[in-house]
Amino acid sequence: MTTISDIARLASVGVGTVSRVISGKGSVSEKTRTRVLEVMKELDYRPNGVARSLASRKSNSIGVMVPEFQGRYFGRLIAQVEKFFRAENRHILVASGSGGATGERDAINYLRSWDCDGLILYSTEMSNDEIVCLAEAFPNIALVNRLVEPVRDHCFYIDHVAGGEMAARRLLKAGHGRIACITGPMTKDDARARQSGFEMELTRHGLLDLIKVEGNYTYESGAMCMSKLWENRKWEFTAIFCGNDEMAIGALFKLAELGVRVPDDVSIVGYDNSQLSFHTFPKLTTIMNPVPDIAANAANFIRNTCYEHNIQVKNALKPALVERDSVRDL
Amino acid sequence: MTTISDIARLASVGVGTVSRVISGKGSVSEKTRTRVLEVMKELDYRPNGVARSLASRKSNSIGVMVPEFQGRYFGRLIAQVEKFFRAENRHILVASGSGGATGERDAINYLRSWDCDGLILYSTEMSNDEIVCLAEAFPNIALVNRLVEPVRDHCFYIDHVAGGEMAARRLLKAGHGRIACITGPMTKDDARARQSGFEMELTRHGLLDLIKVEGNYTYESGAMCMSKLWENRKWEFTAIFCGNDEMAIGALFKLAELGVRVPDDVSIVGYDNSQLSFHTFPKLTTIMNPVPDIAANAANFIRNTCYEHNIQVKNALKPALVERDSVRDL
DNA sequence: GTGAAAGCGCTAACAC
DNA sequence: GTGTTAGCGCTTTCAC
């Protein structure tokens, strides 16, 4: 392996000089600079990042922790964050917190042990207290898709109440008055927020009753809830709001089996704008998670705290309605 | 930040001893060991991975390069690889080669600069020559989803010819005799292999002519090719083989618009077993990419070369048919 | 079983 | 402008 002193020796300069041409900091005469560069090229020299990081106490890399690598959502998040940092020649370290709080803790420890300058965390399992502790010990931290009150400046989250309201407004606008809901698991903050935004908006328009079934965000549960809704429907609904797209697609599938046409017989609004929602028939009207916004704001927050930027950031990001073909105007 | 010498001082031992209890190598008396462990816990000591890596010339982490983070495929690959290494307390570094050969080179250089013990690469843009060069300079390398002849031991790829044959056999078994194809881009090795396997199997059964249109693997192109096929169909086909699921779903969508029923009027076989294929109506019969196999074999290859394992690995992995609802038996 | 000391490849401070 | 040198936090001999 070629090291900096090999280069220094062959170029007949000191290691300090080589270091200066590598980093571009400090001044080097054009002549020496060229010579050093030549030797570097010739030997295919690649500065050792580990040593640089250790010596400078700065790794120029930021750690990203996601619950898992699968799923379109996390991929998009990672991709977006990476784009930002790659643009300024920094890198990201990715770790998955697969499997509960312990996994997440491990992943974070790993990231910290590699001297990440900053951390972007999508933690679903760790407790609020633990996160507050972490943020005290290591302030260069951005929390994604989660609001932890004591450290709200570090949080970049979606205003799901607003999202629920948007869904409701769309259905109201189309003239639907009898609406069913397939909600996400009520143990989850985001599921509750979506639903409460939805119901609040309905209430504001004088629509006080609706029927709902609780699912668990999976395709299967969507189909099952749909069956339930359909079997004992003394209550004739014309539209369904689903807590996420997967369940909406499960419902869509069940409806197709039942011979019910969407949107002719019943309208559906999903939530998440997942890739799937674009590939169904009919294409799903849904609420878009502003992943790029979240990623951008979290990344900028880290750039501010770690790399002396001074960019305005927004913590609560608004979702948006994506109009497609699953809602029919009455 | 707590360092190893802080621990040594507080536990009244030398740094060497602390190092031994951290690594578990060498012998330490039970008494000292306990004391050191206590101090470590008390100070929330986290060994610095960067320093360890530099000192030991071994990072216990392996680099993974994928073309992009989005898409189900890469997520699954990364997740699988990570599972293997996490199980033995090692970690993965992920980088995306977004944007052509340069991006891939950058990503690989980055991974190497961090002293990765081994590399698992999903390169789509770099030339064979360049890969051979790389493999000479750095032999701890596994190539995923690609066959580069001179270094075939390092390659873990799918036998797409076999996949094409499977698709053909399924359709043949159902009694289809007039078949249309929406192929992937013929510039791509895998698209050609899929198609040639398909055609070879047909030929073996005496079916010599078929109609085909070339797509580019996207949803949109699937829909467009389907239109083309449908418009000027002097040729009455009863089945379609698509080069991947995305195009198959595009075709499905177009067919639904056209009022053509699947599989009643026409059968479809896709390729890839993407998540999407499970969420369509009807569910898509398709060919499964053995991602877990690929990941496992590539990971084991690296474990053999980097970490003294001795596991049997297979280079050419066979896909499999996934039977669902888009093929009708005539 | 344990401590001291010499690096790992680099940066940064300091002399010149 | 440039070379020298002292670390960065750790592992790994090598004595004891």
C-alpha cells in the first residue's frame, strides 16, 4: 500500500507538503504541487481515510440509521441524503437498526465509533428518553420522521394531521358523505395523527359519523378490513380512507374480487404515495410523504451544525395530495 | 471523549491490558478483567473504530456498492448481506455508484479508502477490463449480478437463460402456442439472456415464430409496447412474456384500459418477482431472482477470503418460477 | 498476566 | 513555501 511518506520520498518533499496538496489547505508552489500530483498519479495513491479521520478528528462522513434497508421509503431517504453530502464531497455511512431498540442502539454505536461527524436517525424503537440522552451526549443529530418534544429542533417530521385533513377535504370536495376508514394501528403516533386530522376535518364540515376498522398497515390487513367492512355493511359508504397505501391496495384487491368497481362504486384515498400506488388499477389517489423535504431539511441541519453552513431549516413538513384515479366525483 | 488510556488510568492497568479485554485476545486475570469492564461501563466507553482499524490494519467492515439506494432489489441485497456480517459482529459500509462509471469508481475508492476488508460490488457501468484490473489490485472482491469471465470465481450471477426457459416451459405447459414478447433493452446482457433462454425453449418444442417488441424495462415502456402489440395484431397471441415485472405491469395496465381481461383473454408472465408483482390484479406469475442466494454466496465468498472461513459457494444461481394468477391454462 | 513502547497513515502546529 | 515533529486512539510485539 502506498502511503503519504512514499509519495513524499519520491517527490523529494516532506510529508507536510504532500498533505497540503491533498487537502488544498495551506500554500504550495505550483512546481512542487505538480510534481507531487504526478507521483501520486503514478503510484495510484489513495489517501487513507481512516488515518485522515483519526488525525483530524473529523471523518467528513455522516451516519444514517434506518430501521431497515428494504422498502422504497428508506431507500429514497438514503438516496436523497447521500445526494446532498456527495455534492460537497462527503460521504454517508448507513446502518440498519433491524430488530428493536437493541439493534438501533448497536447501529448508532457503530456509527459513533466510526467518528461520524453527524447522525441522521430514523428510529422507531428507542424511547424518547433515550433519544434525549443521546442528543445531550452527541448534539450533531437529526431525527427523522419523529417528534421528540425536548429536542424538537433536531426533529424533522411530517404533519400527519394536515395529511389527514387533506384526504378528508378531497373526499368532501367530491361530495362523499358516507365514508369508511381503514386506519393504521392506533398504537402508532402517525396512524393516530392521520386519522384525527381526517376526522377533525370531517367534523368541521358537520359530518359526525363514520365507520372505521383498525388495520396494521399491511396489505393483508387492508384486504381483511375491507372484507369486514363489506360483509356487515348496513352502513352504505361511498368512499374509503386508508391509513396507508399498502392497506389501500389490499382493499382494492379485495374489492376487485368482490366485483366492486373503483372508483365507480366506491372511491378510495390512500396515504404515503408509495411506488405501489402508481402501479395499481385504477391508480391510487393518495397523500404524499415529503421524503425529499425531510431528507433535505435533516441534511441541512447537519450541514449547519457540523460544517459551518447556515441554511434555514423547517422542522414540520407538510404532505401533499396526489390526485390520481381512485376518487370519483359524485 | 473517553479513550483507552482514560480507562487504563482509572482501572490502574496498562493500555495493553484494556486492549486485551476489549478484544478478548490474550489472557487477562478474571479480577483485572472485571475491574476494567466496570470502569468501561461507568464511563460509557466506546472503543474508537477508526483508531482500531488504523492500528490493526483491519476494519472488520466490508464495503457494498450498489448502483442506487432506491428500488426493492438493492435494498434486499444490502439487507441480506448485512444480516450475514452483523451476525459475526462485523459491519457493512454502503455507497451508491449513482451516475455512471465515474460514480462507481468514486464509490469504490471511497470504500477502499476506509480500509474495507472486502468489497461486494454491483457494478453496471464499469468496463470488464477495469473490473479485472481492480480485482488484481484488490482481490477481496465479489461481483454481484454480473459475469466477468477472467475473474469468474469472484462473480455471483443469475442464470437468466434458465429463467427464460422456465417462463417458456410454463406457457408451453398451459398450452399457449402463439406468444408475444416484450423484451428488455437488447443492449443489456441480462435482457438478451432472458430472451434467448425463452426462445431456445420454444424452439426445442417446435415453436418457431413469435412476435416481439423491445422495451426499456420501465413501466411506461411496458404500456407502450403493449399498445403497439395490440394495435397491429394481425397475429393473434394468447400469451405475453415480459422481460421484467415493471413492463409486465405496464402491459397489464394498458390491457385493463383496453378492456382485455388477464388471464381470461391473454396470459402474462413477468420476470423478477418484484414487490409490485404481488400487488397487481391479477397477481403476476413471474420468475424470481434469487437475491438471497446471491447475497449469501457473495457474502460467504468474502467471509472465506477475508475472515478465514471455508464455506462452499456457488457462482451461477438459478431463478425460480413463481406461480400466481396471470397465466390461464388453455 | 501485565506494562511499556513502537508504530498504523495521516494532520496540524511550528519552526525556518 | 517547506520540512520536522508531535500526536490522533488503538493494537501488538516484547520484555518482565
